[in-house]
Amino acid sequence: MKRLSIAGLLTCLLLAATSVATAGEAFKPTSAEMRLLPPFCGQRIGGSASGVGIPAAEQMGRANWLHIHHYCFAVNFVNRARSARDAKERTSILGAAKGNYTYVIDHTEPRFAMRPQIYVELGKVELQLKDVGQAEHWFSEAVTFNPAYEPAYQALIDLYQQGKRNGDALKVATDGLKHVPASEPLQKAYLALGGKKPFPEPVAKPEPDAPASTADAGQGAEGGAAPSGGAAAAAGAPVTTPPPPETGCRFCPPEDVQRRWRGGFKSGKE
């Protein structure tokens, strides 16, 4: 009996370990799914957590790089949700996406340049989960963070139009054109919602700071080493954004997906 009990216990432990391993593998993107994610995801997932020697990590800031794989997980869960077998499974997968987006927001630096894109993507997940209020919150957060982030205006306009709030949609289009005057989608929405030409006057951009002298190059405000990545953001320096995906590569996703990434990688400071 004692031998049987030990054997049974070992079997249970083995099954539990297998279950945990299987769950862990299911959490990670497959090789096929990885091809639909931003290129930096392949460098982070199963790669370097420190980011040493990785240009994308240097540009994001290593403190952000440490957590960016959760963004990759979130995007992958959104992709998986499209092929869910039923509404219950789809809701569960979208909940996993929401959790990972929220993790990135909670753990990356406050001025992380990708935040507007993350806010908009999380807002769209909230819409799919039928939480319109939270979707509006995240779209608005993206506009507040970077008033020149065009996708946030477009998301708000679509949200308000679906809710028959055309007056609010026109206001968003008007505000958007003040910050992104050359945007054809915003111009089209503005006119369709009853706006009249001429288009809204663009906001005045602040004068650029005078260039530093050669002697000051590479130094911070107090004469020390210039901050980089997240430290630069905390010090008020311009945030360097992640590089856009390269074109022409063998395993890159469709061009329309790459355009979305390129449009999303904009600094929180223009």
C-alpha cells in the first residue's frame, strides 16, 4: 500500500508538472505566430532580458525592454482571439491580452514612447470586451500623452460615431487636425462630420532649443553623462523611439501590419 501511495503521488506530481509546462508553452507565441509580431519580440522572447547589444533595447530603454515581452504576448493574444472557437473562449483570450497590456502600462517608465500605441490597442480590446467607457479612457489617455498620435484621434472618432455622438466626434477631428494638420483621414472625418474649410489652424510648435556646443556633446545638464532611454525621459530629454520594422525581410508580416507599427512608434514628445 505504501509503495502504491508513493507511486500515485509521483504520478500526480508528474501530471501537475506536465500541465504547468504545457500551459507555459501555450502562453508563448508559436514560431508561426512570432512572424506576425514586431521584430523585437523575437529578440526579447527567449532572448536577452538585459538588452545588451540590441539596438531596439537601447532605444526603448533597458528598464522598458525588461518588460516588453508582455506587450508581445498581448498582441499575440489579440491575434489568437480572432480564431477563437466560441464567444467564451474569445473573451478569455482577450482577457489575457488585457492583462498583459495592463502589465506593460504598470511596469514600464511613465514616459515610455510606446505608451500611446499600447493605450489605443488596449482600448480596442476593451471595446471587444464591451467596455466602452474604458475604451474611451484609454483612447483619451493616448491623446493626452502624445497630442500628435493620429491613431488615437481616429479611434475616438470611430467610438463616438458608433455611439451617435457626432458632435463629440467632430470636436475630436477638429482637435486632431490642430496637431496633425496633414492627416487625410482626419480631414475626411472632419468634413464628413460637418466641419467646414479652411481646416483648423495648426497649433504653434515650440521653438527648438539652441544646439549644444561641441564641448557639451554627450553631457547632461549638470555636465555628467547624458541620460539615455528611460533616464532621458525622466530628465526631460527627448525620448528615442523603437526602430520601425525593416521592409523586405523574409519573415515580415504584411505591409499594412508594418505600417501600423511604424505609425505607432512615435515619441511622446514631438
